[in-house]
Amino acid sequence: MEKKQNFSRKREAILETLKATKTHPTAEWVYEQLKPSFPDLSLGTIYRNLGRFKKNGTIITVGVVNGQERYDADVSPHSHFVCTHCGAVLDINMEFLGPEDSAKVSRMLGAKVESHQIVFRGLCAACAAECKTNQGA
């Protein structure tokens, strides 16, 4: 019984860690944040719980950035911007496609759209400024 409670505490801590950040972290980042509080925590536990949260809709994935999947606990409709240089992931709180667009795609393809995601890619402001500075030097 004690072990089950321990797993529940870890699961809750993983979710709370995701909810407390806007960095769209990797599994490894979550692991590093929680390891001091849970010395017996494994990276496998993090991945299993992230998979469970993703499957039940508690979190979403932003996709793979610089070879690592990034996660978001904000499941409200919003888009993302991913910097192709530094890997920063930023929220864009604008809805580019509405429910009527999902219905339109469903009709067009004869499919059932469950969700959609828009990701913009390019240079963030800091990287764009750095690029501009380096070009001028």
C-alpha cells in the first residue's frame, strides 16, 4: 500500500512540475527538477507518467525539438512558436483555426478530427538579434 501512495505522490509531483512552468520541458528536465525530492525516481517513471498524462489528455506534446519531445500542461487551444536556433518554445495565445475548421476538415476527409496543433518555426527575438549582431560584425 505504501508503494502505491509513493507512486501517486510522484505522479502528482510530475504533473505539478509541468503546470508550474511555461518552458515546455523535456522529460529529462522534469526528472532533474524532481530527483532531489524523490531520490528513487527514475527517468522511466517520468516517461511512463508523461505517456499516461498525454494519453488521457491531461498534457499535450509540442513535438520534438532538438531531438527531445517537449511537453505542455496548458491544454487550452493555443499555438506554439519554436526557435530553430536555441530550441525555445513559446505560447501563442491566438486561435488560428476554430471548431468550424475542424468540422470542415472532417467533412473533407471523411475523418473525425480530435485535435489540431499549429507550430510556427523560426528565430526567436534573442536569436534573431544575435544573428543580426553577428552579421554586422
